[in-house]
Amino acid sequence: MRAAFQEIHRSGFRSADLDAVLAKAGVTKGALYYHFDNKEALGYAVVDEVMASDLHQKWVQPLRNVENPIDVLVRIIQSESLKREDVQRGCYLLNLSQEMSGLDEGFRRRTARIYKDWHDAMAEALREGQKRRVVRSDINANETAAFVIAAWEGYAVLGKNSQDPRMLRSGQRSVIGHIESLRPARGRTRVAGRAATPKKSTKTITG
């Protein structure tokens, strides 16, 4: 299953080479078709069992029952790979969704479900953060979660298109900056190198 995921991520679903998958997995074509009726069934299984699991481990599980979701979100974004080969491949979920959502309802439903789980986990964590007063009370958690996902996935597209890790690094800074802005004013992290200069006293010292 992992070999099929890697081939789909590298080549896209329609261009994925089953012979390459079989060679990497060390199985025969007969063994493959014993478990899957066709290429689409294999692709569905990759989405359900590999992509959903990977995203759940990276984005959903870390946000459950956390004290401060902003800290967790910043760490997740910071952990994203900036290796050239990873930037060039892009986001596996976004790639497949863009390629297949308009062509195959099975892929569209499956990728939509993963995006929904991602969104709902982030929105719920932000709402809990609002209750603990570590997230601004004036934001809409659902809209903010959708924006963060859209912004990050947008930078993934720009990075893939430019083939330049600097684009994704810029995206990291911008998305993290937005996430930091979700803290209540008293809890925001000052940007390095821009700490406020202490004000000079205006009192006159006498005596």
C-alpha cells in the first residue's frame, strides 16, 4: 500500500505505473488483483488507509485535548519539510484532490472527508482554546481553520509550481504569523528583532 502511495504521489493517479508499484512492493500482479478489482480500488484504498492515516497523525491527533492549540499549530507548520524533492512533489492530498475530484466521485468524496477531518480538528481545538482564553475570542473558529488550511495548501501549490523551497519557507513565515495573531494580545510572541524599545523617562530628577 505504501509503494502505491509513493507512486501516486510521484506521478499522479492516472499516470501511476502499476508495474513500478509491484516491483517496489515485491508482489505479483495476480496478488495485487486478488485484493483489488482494479486500479481505482487500489487508489481508494491508498486514500482511506495511507493518506487519511498520515494526515490524522500529523494534524488531527496532535490537536486533541491540547492546552494551547496555537503552540501546536506553529510546531506542525515548522515541522513541514523544506527539502527540494518534497517541495517539488507537493502535498499528496492536494495533488490527488486537484487531479481526480472532477473526474471521479469516489476520489472526491474520500479526499473531501480527509479535508473535513483536518478542518474539524483544527476548529474544535481553536474553540477549546477560546474557552481557556489562549485563543482570541473574536475569531470564528470554523472560518479560521478553513483559512489556515487554504493558505498552507496554497503555498504548497506555489512551492510545487516554482520548484523552489524558498517559496514554501516564505509560506511558513506567513502562515505562522497569522496563527500567532490568534493569540490574545497579552500572549502574543514578539517578532524577533522587533522588540519594543523601552521608553525614556520624562520625569525630571531633582535634588
